[in-house]
Amino acid sequence: MLLRAGSDLSAAGLDRLAGVFAADDPTGKLQAAWEVKEQLRLLLRTGSLADAAAAKQKLHGYVEAAAMPETNRLWRTANKWWKEIEVLIVTGATTAKVEANNTTIKNIKRKARGYRNRWNYQSRILMTSAARTAA
């Protein structure tokens, strides 16, 4: 439940999560980390730079409330990559297709347990790509 998006949880799931926080999180750190994660998700899903700036300020508040090295490092990373995050928000462009292709290539190589002939390996990759494109 902690790894799922809060917006994807049902009302019963949210109640269960609140129960877990109440029973198993006496310091509140787990809940604070979850709130930071959820706020970062909301920030990345905003549709305008103004909304993103507001979400960033809210994220900063959650990070300060959490006061953990991990959340502080996340905040520093978000600040460091802020220009790139703004590009994502404005354009919606990601590297998801490239990453999916790289994963497919790795799986082809893993299934074959290594290719000795580079041309066969290249042909297999191209055939798989063509089959996915045609489908």
C-alpha cells in the first residue's frame, strides 16, 4: 500500500493505511515519508508552472516536517533538477519509450543467454521491434 499512489487507493485502503500509521508508526516518520512521496507525485502531475511552483513549496513543507536525511536529499535533488522538471511539466516529454526499448533488448539478450554472432543479435532486436510496431 505504501508504494501505490494515494489516489489509486480506495476509501477502505486509505482507512487501512491510516490504521497502519496509527498502530505501527509511533514516530510518524513513515507517514511523513509517504506524504513527501505523494506530494512529489502531485508536483510531477501538475499541468502548469504556477501549479508546480505551489506544489514545490508544499513539498518543501512536507520535507521540513519529515526532517529525515532521505527526504532532505530528495529535496536537494528536486531543486537540482528543477529546470528539467519544468520541461517535463510544460512538454510532458519523458524517456519512457527509450527505457522500454532498452528493457526489451536486455530481455532478448537474457533469453538467448548471450549471442555469439552480433548480426543475429541485431536481427533479433530489429524483428522484435518491428513486430511491436506492427501490432
